[in-house]
Amino acid sequence: MLAVGARRGWKAGTTDIKGAFLNAPLLQRTKTKTERIILDPPKILSRAGIIPPYEKWLVTRALYGLDISPKSWAVFRNQQLNGRRFQSGGAWYTWQACRTDQNLWRILSEDGRLCGLVSIYVDDILGVMEDGVLQSCFSDLSQLWACSTPEYVAQGSVRFCGFDISEGSDDRRGFLLRQEAYIDEILERFESEHQGSLRTSKVPALRYDLPHDKKEMDPLQVKLAQKLIGELNWIGTRTRPDIIFAISKAAQCITRDAVLAVEAATQIFKFLKATKEEGLRYVANPDSFGKHQELRVPRKEALVEVFTDASHAPDAGRSQECVHVFAAGQLIGWSSNKQTMTSLSTAESELCAVLEGVAYGEGTKCVLEEILQVPVQAVIYCDNAATVALVTGSSNLWRTRGLKIKAAALQERLQCDIWQMYHLDGVYMTADLGTKPLTASRVDELRKLINMGGPTSCRPQASRLQATNMLKILVCLAMLSTVDGATMEQAMTLDDMATVVMLNFGQTALWMGLIAMVLSILFLWETAWFLAGYQRIKTRSKEDQSSLPSSSAPTSTGMGTTTATGTASNASTGMISSTPPGMMPTPSTGMSSAPTASSSAPMPPRKAPPVRPPRSVEPAGSEDYWTTRGGWHVRVHRQPRIQLFDPCDAARPFGLEELTGDRVTYVTFQNDGETQVIRDIFRYKVDAKRRLDRTWKGVTEFVIC
């Protein structure tokens, strides 16, 4: 809901239904027998003479406390809401229940356009809709049932099902999902019970070995470990994927070493204290190809991405796996747990994680397809080349034939284009966050990749606080430098101290000279870095200019991105990054095949095609034609088209074996004249006939081998 709502710029709000169960008639437990529930009224009513002493009450509504009441309310609620219509701004909107999730509802306009989503948990309601429609929807609900006053995210933070939702405060807008209030509550309780203030930590988990044998433990210590880890699990499974591995490891210690489990939980509390105001950010414009242009498929609304990773036998036993599921470019689901069976190799453990990720992705894909009512693309990323080779069928080693049977289900999905699988460099594998203890810098890198953070307004304050503390330190040093050693000795003597250890602080000039030396070293260090960076930029600029034609202005490119004039949509801008070193495209399947285990040397990386400037003048005429310019075969498009050009589908004066696979498309959109440059590899199925959002003319260039 929040991922789709943030991408569409919708607003969010909450309300709850008062006495929800009492609105619903009580259902029968079975269809064959009629059951009646009769209660004795409170005795105080008969003693006061309000009712006669023999009076009994017949229950006709879903009374709180009855096991059939939740179902009675759910059935009654769905009957009332499904198909209900309300008016907003002169237009009518309709409630439509989702079949994949009975607690999820779509708000549709008269022409069937999706205008909002509603999630109902018993009597709590979260709505994410267009601005005016949200207020009208809550107003209509208050006419149907007695509801609390609605709270809107635009007016401040709101709470739903135990977590806080606030509005993004930066230029990317969206929502921030966190549990700061709950974290403050459990931290305060933990510190009061342990009679001491916790220090902070930059990592949620430390490296430790799980005990293989069970120890005799104090039952109170076991209960304490269960209590602490249960509280942490509520946070980790809702808004904090960065602590889910630490929670999993701590939970594995409960029945083996409760003391170690409590220590592991304490470490997580230290990390939460340092990052309690942070959570998951759902933004309006997520990076199309990732923060470092590392992804192979551009992120869009109708896309499910799965990232999987596994740590093979970290404790000489079963492997630890982690799965991250992204929808509409945002992280919506994650898990970290030990695998159910012991794996014999790293490839097998990674394959088990991939199959688990496919199961999660299939469920997410069904829900997203029902919400959007369009086909949803599914992609899975794995950082193990051997596993990718197993699934794509490019590995023929006899030792892995047994694993091919296990991978058959995913292979069928790849062949039917239901799923796509790509190798991803381990540096950018977000699921690495849930498989092993990491350093503080690595944790920060992965948290940025999954778009975790806090309110942006807090960051400048932290910087000012650090600057203020540094200033205070310098002032204290300056004050100490003015105190003479003799003066301090006299002061100590006047206090009648028996033993005095004197520290001679020296003269003022010594301290001031020390401060000046430190500042000079810092200045020289920063200057050296600046000059080195300037020299690298200057050298790179000369190399880029030498590779460009002198008759045209160069196009600004870097890190595999494309530069387009105007404002292009997120779904169609950018480029697919070139094939990673050691990976070659497979024309028959469109997948990346990895080198087999028997390869003795890695394959050389593909040489990127030279960057050429976009064409500013459309070719005259009415028919498309081929031409050759230097090291390029060029297709000039005079006819408007919506798809990128695939040379496999057109007559050509050369063979496909002459092309490297690199394609550069210079696009001029017909409606507004906006230009765009798209660099990709046409041999990948996902790229070959990619549709843009508007008709265009222009030029497509292919690199000659």
C-alpha cells in the first residue's frame, strides 16, 4: 500500500470503528445446529430493582469475548463495504474487495481507475488515496458506523497496528515507517530493570559461536531471553530489516545458552538506541537502476524484485539465508532464518535461498497484479555465479546434476518468461544484511541500499551538535593553556591534600602550537585530496573528449547512466548497466550465464561502446533505412514507434554475429520534442523490445565487433 501510494503521490490517514463487534449479528457455529447463547445479567441490576431476578439475556450481536465474534464482524463488514459507493468532488467511487487478501480493498473511480487502497485490521483502518478522496471516504465510513476522528499523515505522525507513519520531509516525498515510540518504551523498561543506562553501538550483531551442546540454565534467565527477543522480533519483522539477522542468531541461543542470548539481545538494544528514530522510507521516485546503477531491470510500479543470499554453514551446520522482496521499487518484505536442511556446498545453500525467495515473490506478485490490474514483471537477483549457472542451464558438471532437479521449478518459470534471473555483484546484495555479522560501514552501506533512514530534519542538527562539541573542546584546551603550573600547585596546597600528583601543562605557547599543528595537518590532508580528485577529473575529461566526435556537444554520462533533456518518466529513463565482468549474455534465453566451475580464468569484461551525442535533427523521408558509420551499424527511424528497435526482427544487410550486443538509441518524442539517450544490450529479452511511454523517432546504433 505505502509503496504504491508513495509512488503515486497519494495521502494517508487512519481511523478506527468504535465498538466494531457489536455492529455485527452473531453467526452460528455450525450450519446443521442452531445455537443460542444466554447470559445471566449482573446481579447488581436485580438488587437495584432495575430488572426482575429471573430475567435472562439472549446474545444476538457479536459480543466481545466470544470465539465466533471476530468472524461474525469480518463477514458483516465485508458485506457492508464490498460494492459500497461514496461521492467526492462530484464523482462517485466504489469499494472493491481483493481476493488475494481479505483485509485489503481497492477504491475505484467510475471508469475503473485505481484511486486508493484501504487496509482494515479488525477495527483499525489505514487509507492511502488521492487527497480529496481520502477525506470523503472516511466521512462516508463515519455515516455507516461510529468512527473516531480521522488522523492524517499530512498533519503529523499517525499510528497503525503498532508502527508510526509520517510524511517524508525531503524532495523525494513519500512516507517514513518506524516504531520510535515503542523502541523508547522497551529501552526505558530495559534500562530500569537492569539499573543502568545503555551505551550505543553501530552494529546490531557481534561475532560469536553458537554452543553445540545444551547447558543447564536458570529458568528465569530463559524467560528473560524469550521476553527480550520477543519484543525485538516485533520491531524486526515490522520496520527494521537491519536487525533481523541479529534477532535470528539470538533466538537460536535461547535453548542452548540463555546468558549468551541475553547478551546478544543487549547488543541489539544498543544498536536500536543509536538508531531509534530511523525506519523504512517509501519515496515517490526510487532510483530506476539502484543507487549505484547496479540493477539490470529498471524499477517501475509493476515490478517485483527478490534479492537472496546465504551464508554456508557458519556454525558447521545448517546455512543462514536471507530474502528481501521489493515491490514498486521499495522494500516490503524480508526474512532471515536457518535453512531446514544442511547444504553440501555454497551453491546448494544459495539455490535453497533462491527458491525460498521465489515462493515469497510469487505471493507478492499475485497481490500486486490484483491491485494494479496489469501484468507484473518478476526478477530475482543472486550474487553466486554457480547458482545462476545452475538455474539458467549453462552448468554441465556431474556434481551439480542433483541440484538441477531442485532448480527445475524456477527453470520452467524462466523459460516461460514468468521470472527473470540475473547475477548481482555481492557489493550491492542487500540480502547480505541478514546472513552474517557485518562491520559498521557495511551495515550503513546496505541500509542505504534498502532506503532506511530517519527524518531529514534531524541530520543538520546532528552536524551542528558535532561542530558545537568540537568548539567546546577547543575552548577548554585554550582555557587549560592559560593556567600556570605554579598556580595549580598553590591551589592544590590550599586544599590540604596529602598526596598530589602534579601535571605540568606547560606554557600557553606550547598548547597553541599543538592546536595549530593539528589544524595544519588537517588542512594539508584535505588539500591533497582535493588536488588528487581534481587531477583525476581532469584526466577523465580529456579521455572522454578524445572519444567524442568534434562536431557535436558531448553528453554527460557516468556510472552507466544516461542523460536526457526535459523530464522523462521513471519507467523509461536511464539505461541497463553493462554485463558484469565474467558474465556473457545468452541469446537464446536472454539470461546472463556465469562461467562454470571448471573455468581456469575469468572472461574479459565487455568493452563499453563509445558515447555518441543524440541527434538534434530528425532525418527526412518516410521509410526507415540502414547505414554504417565507422564502427556502428545505424538504423534511422523515420516512422514513429513505441518499442525499442530489435535487429532480430528486421531485414538487415549484415549478420547478427557482427554485433557485440551493445545498443544506443537516440530518441526524440513526438508529443513534446523531448530527447533521450538509452544504452543497453539488445540480446537480453527484457531489453530487446522494451516499450517506452510515448511514440518516438530517432536513430538506433549497434556496435560492430
